[in-house]
Amino acid sequence: MAPCCDDNGMDTGCCPCNLAKATWGLANYLVHVHHVDVEQVRAKVVEWQASVNPGGFTGDACYKPGDCTRPISADGCGGMRGPVAPRDRNAIAALRKEKEMRHFTTLALGAVLLVVGAATALADDAAQQTGREVLAEYQKIQAALAADSTAGVVEAAATLADAAKPCNCTLEESAASKALVDAARAMTGTGLAALRERFKPLSEAMPAYLTAVGVDTAQLYYCPMAKAYWMQAKSEAAIHNPYLGTKMSMCGVKASGIEAGKG
């Protein structure tokens, strides 16, 4: 309900006062910039209204002489249009027509938002699928190095880089993928020791990338002897250290995140 005229919904109100327009502007910003859903919009609007008028709204400011022009913080509408007397039939009819037009606009906007929401969901699914493919290539590298082998490591790194290359996606995903691609492109050569060293920055870039694309199937580990991180599938019970290999395969502890200075 509209806080200044609780016989109307907040989506239309009885008139476009500054309180109503500020609320609509906030809702529009939340939907188009932050892509929030209906419940989140409602919660943020209620939170904002409570912050600008901690004393609360009586719900009838629109119909009291002088209340419509009073500041929002003082239970008013913030101005824009004078009060409407409930007995003024012509004014009420005009406002009702205006309200119906705004309601139609709201329905049209709702339809657009449904389409946008569906497109966003498809984009999220695509990002997660790419993330799973990237993780699969990373795990090939990790498994090979843990087995003291370089077979397929350079090839898997190249495939990973091609899959994770910067995309037409969110800034967070784009930045995370660029860091990952740069590290993957550096995975060259044939020496086991060199590839293990180059695996370190790749592993440090993985957590941020997987978080950005919404993939949560890998566990981060830290090897205190090699002073390096790596990731492996959460479904794997045993630890497979890619830096110490078969000599000390089980050396490593679970980590909650990359800590500066430990790598």
C-alpha cells in the first residue's frame, strides 16, 4: 500500500507526488541496474521509506489539507501536487483515469521484466556451463601434475584459456576470466618443475573465476611446503597434491580463500 494514501497500491498511488516518484525511481534503479526480483524491490522500498520517515506514515496524507506539500520526513507527500478533496468527483475521476493508465504501464513493464529475467537466467546458465568446462580442463592439469606427469598439461591449459576468454558478460566475470586466461596462456614448456611453478598463479585465479560464474563444485587446498594453492573436486575424498606429486600426495589442508603473502 502507498504510505501517503493507503487505499491505493504503491505501484500507482493516487497521484504522482514526490514520494511516489522517488519510490518508483528507486524500484526502477534496483530492477535495471541490480537486477533484483520483486520481493527484493519491495524490501528495499520499505527500508528506504522507513529511513526517510522514521516516525512512520499515517496513510492519509493525500487527503488532508496541507499534508501533501509537507516534507516526506514529516509524514507528507513531499509536494508536486496539492491535496485532493475526497468529495471532488471530477478530480477523483481524473485521478482514477490517470491511475488506470499507470497500472497499464506497470503491467507492460512487468512483461518486459519477465523477458529480461528469462534472458538473464539463460546467460547465468551459459556462464555456469562454461565454468564447468574450464574446471574440467583445470582438473586434468592438476591430476597430471599430482601424478608427476606433464602429459596433456599444456594442451589442457590452452583449451582452458580458449574457453574462459573474456566474454560479453558481467564486469566481475570478465575481470576474473582475464586473470585466468593470462595464467593459462603462461602454462608452456615441457619441464615438470616449471609447469608446477606456472600452475600456482593459475590456481590462485581459479577461485574468483568459479565464484563469478556460479560454480561451487571444487575445494581450495593449500600446501604449506610448496607455499601454493590448488583446487580439486569436492567429491574427491583423498588429497592429490600437484606440487609434491606422488612423494607427498596427501600434503595439504583445506583453505577458505586465497591469503595474500602465502602463495
